[in-house]
Amino acid sequence: MCEHHRLARWLGRLLRPELPRPLAEDRFKHTYRSYSQTLAKVILAAGAASWIEDVAVPIHLVAGTDDDLLDRLLLGQLAESYPHVSLSLWTHAEHELPLTHPARCVAEIQQLRASLLMQAG
């Protein structure tokens, strides 16, 4: 995908100095081969969506409306099909939510945690 991995990783560190170096660099290490193998081995071959049926805890999915890498239709179907699955779609957000919206991700996790604690107790 990227022919200039070293430069991209260096720029990643400059653009996101608040992130640990490996995390800032990691988003630029991906190649088409690694992406396609992950897709084939983890998502498609393993049937990850079917695992949701066996999970006994609430699942909260978060996706960006501008994310071109995921299947929002599938996520919506999962949320509609299973009572323990919910979905939040963030407008004008792309694929790297923890990197582009870290505070909002933390708030979402804290809100889910508080909700689970209230239900438990």
C-alpha cells in the first residue's frame, strides 16, 4: 500500500507525539498482503460474526460513518439480531477511532462500564 514506510512512520510520530512510538508508527506498517491475510484468516474464514451468538456479555460496537473498510450493514444486522449487541455510529469518523477520537473512545468505554455496573448492582 505505502511505498514510503519509513517516511510514513516518521511522520506518524511527528503527527501524533502523544501516542507511544510503536502505536504512532504501526498505522503505517500495513501492507495489502497483511490486510488481506487478516481479512481472510480472521474475519472470513473464522466466521467472526457467528462468535457473537456464544458471547454471554454485552457487546457494544462503534464505527465511523466515513469508514470505508468495514461493513456497517453487517454491524447493524448484528445489533438488530442479538439483544446483547448495540451499535454506535459516529458521524464524520473514519477507521482509526482510537487514534482520531481517543477522548470519545474513552468516554464510550466508561459509559458502557458504568451501565454494566448499574445493571449488576
